[in-house]
Amino acid sequence: PDSAEYGTRHAERAEKLDWILARADAVLVSTPPLEDYAKRIARDVRRLPSVFAEIAERPSAWHEPPVIGWVGGPENQRYLRVIEPVLMRLQREHPSLEVWIVTRELMNPAPVYRHKFWPWSLEAEQTIIPRFTAAVAPLDEDEWCRAKMNFKALVCTSRGVPCVTSPVGFPLSEFEENRSALTARTEDDWYRHLKTLIADPTRRNEIANEGLRVMRERFTAAARVGEFATALRGR
């Protein structure tokens, strides 16, 4: 809702949002752009990330054939188009490589690379994601995406799956790039990171373990309860 496009296309929703912000005692947001937007209207704005009730104890198991996975809403599959050439290249080099798409409805037209569609459900997130060798979470470089938290990247990380993500919406300030998170800015970045994760189990587990450590320390209710309580009590 911080983008001009949102305000133009969804003026009624934007007006309702502004009405709520102006009357709220406290507003909690998950990203800096949303914080900047809310502060123009609300009296008390705090930035807190979404948190997770459960974090995996260890990296998801390595298995063959390798799987690159994506999970998200049907409308967000358009971001997968950006890395389509990379996925095709990797499948040419690794003929057994599978790409799994977990969503409510598969995009139309369907992807040109070999893929498997899994209908989304909470149970699917719990059972399918841990079978990913690596997850991908691409986003566009625009205002709308910069306001996102890239929540599904964190979902995959919380399941012990190393994720390659765009440096947009992802809370890089909480992670250490190339140690607990892998970010891709170009097609070469996407290719290099994914190639490593599907070919090097040791490196994959290093990234997954560091990602889990950050999730436990900073993205659980226990880790953030003090900040939440302070926000509810007021300054």
C-alpha cells in the first residue's frame, strides 16, 4: 500500500487504510517502506517482522533427484518468469532436476521448463517444502515489491531449506548475505547460487543451518515478545 500504483488502482482500499492508520493507537508493520508510509498518518508506528511458531531443528534432508521449489499466491507466479531462462539452463545441465510450484492454481500459460504443480495448503507447506533442495523467491525491483516482506522466503528458510531470493522485500539487515541468505540481482547470480545448492550438499547445509540460526534468534514469538509488549503498552 505504499506505492502510487496501489493508491491509483485501489483508491478505496487506500482510503480505508489511511482511515484506520489515523485512528489506531499503535501500528505494527514489517518493512521499512510500510513504516515510512504509516508514519505520515499514524501516531505510533513500530516495525516488527512476522514471526514463526515453529522452526526446523536441522536442514531438510538431501535427496535425489534435486528439487528447486517455489511457493506463493497464483498472482505472484509472474515473478518466476524472470528466472525462467535460469531454470531451463539448470535443467539442461542436470536432466534429473525438478522444479516444483506450490500454489492454488498454476499460471497460464504454464512454465516451459519441466515442472510439477502442487496445490497449496498449510499441510502442503509443512510436508512439501522440506523436500526442496533449494527454494527461490524472486521479486521485481519496484515500489510494490519493496514494501513486501518476502514472507515465503522466510517460510522456506524456517523449514531448513536454503533460499535464493531477490534483495527486495527480504530483511537482509537481519541476515548475513552469502552466509545465512543468498540473494540474486542478476541471472548470473541466480544461476551461480542455485548451481551451488544443487551440486554441493555441504554448502547447502551451511546456508540452511545459518538461516535456521537467524530464524530462531530473530523471527520467533519468543525473540520478539518484548518489542510486541512494548508496542501494546505504548511509549
